[in-house]
Amino acid sequence: GIEAGLGIKAGYIEAGLGIKAGGGIEAGFRIFAGICTWRIPTDAERAITCARLIAGEVAYGTLVETAAKGSE
């Protein structure tokens, strides 16, 4: 998995077992989480958790935004 304290910025993001950022996530294109080739990943391992998604498209995984609406 990928874990960052403030935020993640990349052209594209790929993680085998989950992505977690304390701040925002900004990807130039697509985001994949839970790309597990040796077994079926759990819901938690497919989670993309961040304060908010700034840019990018979740191609595989489940987005979990933790910031309250309007607190940008």
C-alpha cells in the first residue's frame, strides 16, 4: 500500500493494497488500489482514503473522502 502524511501527487498511482493520505490526492490520470494478483483483496485493501480527491479518476478501488463537504 501507499501511505502519506500530507498528500500524494503523481502522474498515475497504483497500489497493491490500499492508498491512504492525510491530505489530498492528485493524479494526472488514473488511480488503482487493490491490485492484488495472489488473492482477492478485501474492501479495506481496495480503499483510497484521503481528505479529498483533487484530480484524477479512480479506475479501480473505492474512494473514501474524509474532509467535510465545503471545508476546502
